[in-house]
Amino acid sequence: MNRVSLENGKTQDLEKLRKKKDIARENCDKIFSEGTNGVNKNTYGSRKSRANGELKIANGRYKAERLQTSICQTLSKINTLNNIIRKLKRNFGHLQLDELVVDNVGSENYEPS
């Protein structure tokens, strides 16, 4: 997991949700592996259903937070690049960079004859 500095504690929130997801996975695996050994089938079914539901909820929350963290990281990178572009235009605007032309960079044909 990337540890990019984000707003106050986004990475800690994501880490907490990942741990909750892992705990739910362990609980679910434990119940599934125990089976109906000495347990009423209805009780086992209820436990299995609750554990599976908790796992799905924990997975969903973790994925949502991970996506939100990714969005925040991307927006932060975009903001940084925009600030760099603004500074470049301010410092080198007198050079009229818009008029510079690059001659076919990357268009060479590297295929064997």
C-alpha cells in the first residue's frame, strides 16, 4: 500500500478497515472450517450467514475507502502539477513556449527492414 501523505489520517482509516476486513475473513474461515461439529444445523447456518454478511460489509467498506484514498492521491498529484505549470508559466512566460515546435519525437520507425 502506498503511504502518500493525505489529509489527516486517511492512511490510518484505510489500515483500520483492512484490519477489520482481515478479522472478518478469519472469523468466516473459522466458522466454515468448523462445520456442524456438535452444533445444530440452524445455529451453524445462522453463524455462517452472519459471518459471510460481516465479511461482505467489511470488504465493501475497505474497497470504498481504498478508492476514496486513490481519488485523493490523484487529486493531490493533479494539484501539484497545476502549481508547477503555473510557476513555469510565470517564470518562463517571456520565452513564448507555445511557439516551440518539437520535431516528430518518438515517431521514428524501428521496424527491421
